[in-house]
Amino acid sequence: MIKKLIRKILGTKSKAARDANTPVVLGPEAHGIDPRLLSNNAVRVTSTLQEAGYEAFVVGGAVRDLLLGVKPKDFDIATNATPEQVKRLFRRAFIIGKRFQIVHVMFGNDLLEVTTFRGTTSANAPKDEHGRVLRDNTFGSQAEDAERRDFTINAMYYNPANQQVLDYHGGIEDIRAKTLRIIGVPEARYREDPVRMLRVVRFAAKLKFSIEPETGAPIKVMAPLINNVPAARVFDEMLKLLMSGHALACLQQLRKEGLHHGLLPLLDVVLEQPLGFKFVTLALESTDARIHAGKTVSPGFLFASLLWHQVLEKWEAYRAAGEQTIPALHLAADDVLDSQTEKLALQRKIGSDMRDIWAMQPRFERRTGKAPAKLLEHQRFRAGYDFLLLRCASGEIDAEIGEWWTAFYESDEASREDLISSASQPSGGGSGAGGAAKRKRGPRRGGRNRSGRGGEGGGSDGGGDSASHDGGGD
Ligand code: ATP
Ligand code: MG
């Protein structure tokens, strides 16, 4: 009851505030932020700016996380100082960005992004034919800056000096009600920047917030606008989504909203095949678990997993058309990587990591002679092996192969020799639960392709680009 009353009071106040362009101000007892969750460097930046006579606040996702009692992973600062003025105050500060300049302030390895309040001039800003804002780089007041932000919960300002939160759009109320609400008219905001639709999905899944109906309603219809966004930006946002620690929930939500079509072509098809679905689900679960355990996740591994069943399908098609196993796999990889670059600008390094991981897979089936020891030396072995285990876990290939490799990987020299001599292939080794394992054995038994492309290193892409593995898996 009391909660309801507070919400009511705050609600009315915030509506009034919106009209007046003045924020609701909350003191420490009202917002309950634990100042220990703040980074010293964030306080250092705001106090330096304030001592020089400027306004400065922690803003955006960091305030949202502080209000949720979560330690923010990074801190963004908003100020009325211009980038030049900010730069002058810090020893290691760099102005970056063409579209809109921001300042990166560094303390050791810690990077803080300092942004000058942005103005709301989108009505006059240049746009593409679909209404997407192309350039928009005017400075403005704090109220304007708040209005330009995406969601009410991302548009609050915290001043560490007096511990006040400034809330222009009823964000505190939405945080308490666990609601994701876009600021302004949803259709207009998605048109200006379709990436906001992906952000809705990410925040809803990550924070377990519900999407306010008006915020959610236009997404299904407007989803195709994602196609007009530069691929590099879509990639950045997809990566954030996949690395959020809630990748599985995010992808499920993407499907629900019909947003997956434009993002990873054929992902919908993959998800509808039982084996593909299981594989992607396992891959995302393990990614989420790694993030929660504070481990790194390699984007190459992630995308290699998401697209593996497409590779399998094409690999099969090339072999059916008479290609030999290894070249067929490379052709399939080429096709899949090419088809992605249009919508999702996979960076070259990520593409080459993906190719390495895929190309290593048939090599796991050779368990005689020196082949296993050689494979173990591959710089991306760990990623390829983790990938193999996923294939086993999903039922695509026989679990016995994974178990053998685990034993081999963990053994000393002598036991490795025993393992090789006891390797049951080519006749044994299990029949493979899925068709893929059986299919793969067919051509290999003929003893061809051993010296084929991808027989070493697995990183060649036919373009003269020598393999550029450099770990990153663990
Ligand atoms: P995370 O914790 O995942 O970093 P975040 O909210 O900090 O979440 P960022 O991408 O770091 O997300 O953006 C920082 C802030 O910038 C947001 O909180 C929001 O206020 C604003 N912002 C970011 N992207 C957009 C956008 N596309 N449209 C409007 N505002 C945005
Ligand atoms: Mg952030």
C-alpha cells in the first residue's frame, strides 16, 4: 500500500516534471544507492569537472544498475563541459568519434566515457529515406540530453557529491515496477534508430523487466528497419546481447519479437530443427555460464556455434555434389561467412577464428599416429575441443569421441600412446547419434584428402591469408 502511494506521488510528480522540464530529485534515503558500488574513478571524474565549475553526473546504465543494487560494469559521465574543456582537465583524455565527439578518460586500464549533454535536434537532423538519423551532434541542456536517451530507466543522473538522483522521465518508478519504457513516441524513436529495438530485447532479458505494452507493440512491424542499419553497428549490438550473460533469454526474446530474421539469416530455420536448436541452446547456456563465472568468451566461438548447423547443411550439400570432405567444409564455411557479412559485419579476425574452429572438427576424427598430438598443438585447440564437446552434448556426434579427446588432452605422454593404440577407429568409434557423424566418416575412410586444404592449421581461407590464431577462447 505504502509502495503504491509512493509510486503514485512519484508518478504524478514525474509527469509534472516532464512538462516543466525539471527533474524529480531524490535524496539518498529515497533512492537507496549504496555509494560503495561507485568506482573511485567515476567520482574522480565528476569531482574534477565540478571543481572546474562544470556540472557532472554519472548517467545511463550505471545509475540504473546502482538503483538495482548491482555494481555497474562501467561508468558513463555526462557534463555540460565541451569535449575540449573536458580534455584539458585530465592527463590521459582522448577525444574520439566523428558523428558525436566524446572523451575517453583513462586511469590505468580503466576507461570512462565522458559525454557532453546532447541536444534534441532530431527534427532537423539529416536522415536516411527510412527516417534513421544519420548525424546529430549538437550540444544541449541536461533535460534535452535526458529526452534523447532510450529508456526511462537509462535516463537518470547521479551526482556523487550530494548523492542526488535526477529523474526526468519517471525512471525510478519504472525501475521499481520492473518496466522497460521507451522515452517519447515509440514508433518515432525506433525509426530514428532501429537498434533501439534490439536494446529493448537485451534489457528486458537481462534485467528480467517487462516491456511496457506501447513500447513493445511496434517492434514486430518495425523489425525490418534493422536491415537499414550499418552492419557494424548491428554487430556491436548483437555482441553486447550475446555477451550479456543472458544470451539464451535474449535470443528467445528476439524470436518472440520477430527480430531474428534480419540478424542471423536462417537462425530461425536452425532453431526449428531439433539438433540445431539443441546445439545453439547448449552453446548459449555455456556462454552465459562463462560470463557469470567471470570468464572470457570468444566472439569467434559464439558465432561459430550459432552458424554451425548452416555449415553442416552446406557441407553435406557440397559433398553430395561430389566435393571431397575437407574442401567441401571450406566451401561451406565460405558460403556461410559470405552470407553473414551483409547483415552482420563479422570482423576479419572473428571470421578467421570461426573458420579455424569449424575446420578443426574433422581432424578430431583422426585418432591414429601423430595426428592427435599435432592437433593438440593447434593454437585454437581449446576452442575446437570445446566445440567438439558441444557437438557431442547436442547428440550430433557420438559422445565417445569427446570422451576420448578429454582423456587424451588430460593424459601424460605414455597414456596418450595407449589411447591412440586403443582408439577404435576407423571401424569402431560409435556410429554417431546424428546423421552428420556417419556422413563424415564415409569419404574419409577412403583415405583421401589427408593432405587436402585444411589438413594443417585449418586456418587457410584460400585467400593467401595465413592463419591468424591467437587464442582468445579461454
Ligand atoms: P550496459 O549496462 O549494457 O552497458 P547501458 O544502458 O549502459 O547498458 P550503453 O550502450 O552503454 O548501455 O549506453 C549508455 C547510455 O547511453 C544508455 O543508458 C542510454 O542512456 C544511452 N543510449 C545508448 N544507446 C542509445 C540509443 N540507441 N538511443 C538512445 N540512447 C542510447
Ligand atoms: Mg554502459
